[in-house]
Amino acid sequence: MTTPQPVDLVILSSRILHGETLTETAGFVAVSGGRIVHVGPTEAADDWTSQAKQVIDVGASTVCPGLIDAHIHPIIGVDIARGLDLSGITEFDAVRTALAEHAASTAHAVGSDWLFAWGLDPAVFGDVTFSNSLFDGILDDELVFITLFDGHASLVSDAALMLAGVTGTEDLPSTGYVGVDRHGKPNGMLYELAAQELVRRILPPLSFEQRVDDVGKLLRSMAESGLAAGQMLDLGAPDSLEVLEALEAQGELAIRLRISPWVMPGATEEDLRVMLAMQGRHGRRWHVRGIKLMMDGTIDNGTAWLFEPDSHGESLHPLWRDPEALAAAMEFFHEHGIPTTTHAIGDKAVSFAARTIGALPNNTAPNHTVHRIEHVESIPDSVLAEIISAGAATSLQPTHCTLYSRADHTDNWSRRLGSDRANQAWRTRDLREAGAVVALGSDWPIAPFDPRAIIASAQTRRPAGRPDVEPVQPQQALSARAALEGYTSQYWRSVGEEGGIVEAGARADLTVVRHDPLTTGPDEFAQTTVVLTVVDGEVVVDNRPALATGNHHPGQESQMA
């Protein structure tokens, strides 16, 4: 039995999801030095509260392991999410109306000041080729830069193309490309990051101070949604770490960040060594660990890597011109004990990533490096078997399914794949039941980051709070436990570490919610109150409706929910 001792914080609750089994326990969690030192029963609480600096009684609210988003882009995301948010608008004319109103209400000089928007759903184009004809008659001569919802393509105006000197004949380091019309003239579409950069490099940047402020507010919003941490899968902005250092000069980050820099097509051995040298760099609540690789693009843009072409005859190539170069990069980091996560959306991309992981030398349990596959949007049984055989972890985004695809296959993603492949969408349950690790996340700003809504959608296979929407492949719904684990213990297993449980010795990252995620209906849970978010043993978010100070010892703060 652990002897009661002076501690920083004691949280009292009648519902603590304790240990690996998430067993509901009434009692307390004692925290000191950023770690949980004891989880005990109610009858032993007085011996601990009497020695605690702070005591918080959350009543019947549920104490969970700290929720972790497996895939976020908080720094480059604030650059992407500039201007008008077009998310959820799926009609061509409605987008035009929104853009026209935005231009009219935004003070700017035509032809010299930029208009920005993001979240454009390619479904607005129907079966017509994506192009900047969307702007005709409403944004003539304007400098316009719009990021599509998947972040892998942009739509820009003719004025922007001209200013950037884009010709459509550029030799890019990846299979990304500039969209052109039948005459070879650029049509405004820029596919994948290398093509987007042709125009992005001339955009007026946000000031460093503005970005620091925006990122700080974003991380705070994430904490308020119940997130205690997130894995940032990029180092896309060259000064990303400087932004975090500037934030930490002002105080603590609202959530913990694990940063895995991305390695893009065309990376040299010197580039790989630079990424290797960054491993271990850290601040107080952020650290660099792991690498992100990019196997393909997206199905919506026709840049995924499929075994068979999509309905447009596209998605037949990996993002790396030589996929074996990606395999070599993975092996390089594997040899140095660095875990990787590989963006792979198309079935052939997932297959290649799985087989590459399976072929890595000297990678047997228990002393092995875990490598993860990101997205895994549509796979047949044979590729699922390759994932299991390779021992690869996976990371999926439930709301990419529920927000951007439809059960009747009328969405752009499903139409491109056809019914057979669309019926193999986001196979979360099949992966878990086959024994794969399945971490969950948002890929913000590609989809909203609120973990409550994502945990709900993972169980319903439709948007949270929308029982009127037909579920997409409901047989792939996760149980409440598996959905919560995707944000807790399964996340930690996906990066080859232990964590995501409430027990002595664990990191004191906790999420306290009003409703029990294991027994509350998904739609109700999506609306539940985040009572506390605790990071490193510090209460970062406190949403208790009332505070009452009771009897406590000098220097002790006793608070009731």
C-alpha cells in the first residue's frame, strides 16, 4: 500500500476510469511532480487530501486519461485557415455567393491585396473539371488563394498564377502538378504541396507575433475541448520551433505536443540526417520525436495511389517518383530507432507502406520500433492482412469519413472510387478486431479537432448530433471503449510507448468530463462539458459551474464541482 504523502493535487470523483481496463472506480487520483502517485478508494481519500496543496472534487464527473489527437497541424494550420471558412458548403452557387460576400465585406485593393479562403469541398464541382471558373464574374482580377478541405490542393485565380509566374510546365520534386485546361493553360488548380508552394511562396505572411498569438489561442481551444496533447505531423513552417519557444517564453503551452517532422519527396540523405539531428529537441511541453513520410496524396484530388484508376482515370502514382526512396528513408530512421508514420490513403499506398514496414530488419517484439500508417481510407481484405502481418500501427480520422463521404456514395470521394472500394471505407472495427493498433485524430485543420465529436462519430459512423444522416458503413463502428482507447492507450501504443491510462506512475495528463464516455450515448457525449483538462499535473482548463471552499489545511485549496 502506498503511504499517504504531500502532493500537488488530489482529484476526487465517483467515476475514475482506472488502469488498462478502464475500470470505473470511486475514489481519488493523487498527483505530484507531473505524475500520478496514487489512485485510491474513497475511504482512503482523507489521508491524502489533508496533505495536498489543491483538492478538487468533481463529484460524478468522469476522470479519463488525457485525450490525445494523433494527427494535428497547429502551426501551418493557422496559415491554411486564413480568411473565409467554406467548410460544409457543397453547392457551386452557394460557394460563389459566399466568396462574393466575403470580397465585398473585406477591405482590400483589387489586384494588390489577397483574398483567402479554406475548406473548399471539391463536391461543388460535381463531375466538371476543378478550375477557377468558380471565380468568373465575381472575383475578376482578384488575387485569390483557396485551400481545399483536404489541404492537398489549392485553387487560385488567374491573377495569382500570373503574379507567381506559374506556367503549368514546372518540374516538381513530387508527382504533384499544376492543373491545366485542354490548351495547356493553368486552370487554377495546384495539386499537392510542391505545386501549392509555387504560389504560396509569394503570399503575404502572417507576422511572427500574429502566428504566435494564433497558435496560442488554438492550443487553448484544443485544451478546452478536452485535449491534453496532440501529435504534430509536420515541421512545415521553418520557424515552427521558434513559435513554440516564443509561446513558452510567455507561459506554458495549453497542451503537450509531440512533433514528427515530415520528410517530403526528393529528400536527400543530408535532409534525412538533418531530421535525425532534430530528434530529442524539446521545450517544457513539446518535443521532437518521430518522422512523417508521405506515400501519396488524396482520393478527392485524384492524387492517391490506387491499384486501379479512379473514375477519372487518376490516382495511379505515388507522391514519391521513386517509392523505393521512401522505403530507404524509412529504413534509415528505423536503423536509428526513430518511429515513423506514413501518410497512405490509397490501397496501393497502404500496401506498399505495410510491406515496407514488414521488411524492416531486426524489428521483432519486444525491442522493436513501431511504425504507423496514417489515414488508411479504403483497403481490401488482402491489404488489411498485410498491415497485420507487418505489425504496423494505424491512425485513422473518423470524421473524414462522416463529414466528407456519404452512405449513398454521392460524394466526390465515393464517386471517384466506385461503390466496391467506397464500401471498404475507414475499416476501423475490422482493423481493431484483427489486432491492429488504431489511434484516432482529426488532422486539423482538415477536420474540426473536438475529440468528443470524433469519439461519437467513431461509434455512429455519421456526424455527431445528426441522427437524420445515414451512417457510412455502420458495420465499421467502434465500441465506446475502443473509441476512447483510440484517443488514449491506443495512441501511445501507436508510437511505441506506454501511456494513456490512469494509474500510479503514469503522466498526470487527465481529461475530466461530465458524462461517462463508456456509458453515455455518443450524441450526448459529443455535447458533454469538459470539466477539467490537466496537463503535467497542472489544471489548464477548469469549467466547473461553481466553486466552494471548504475546510482545508494552510496552503491547501479545496474546491467542489
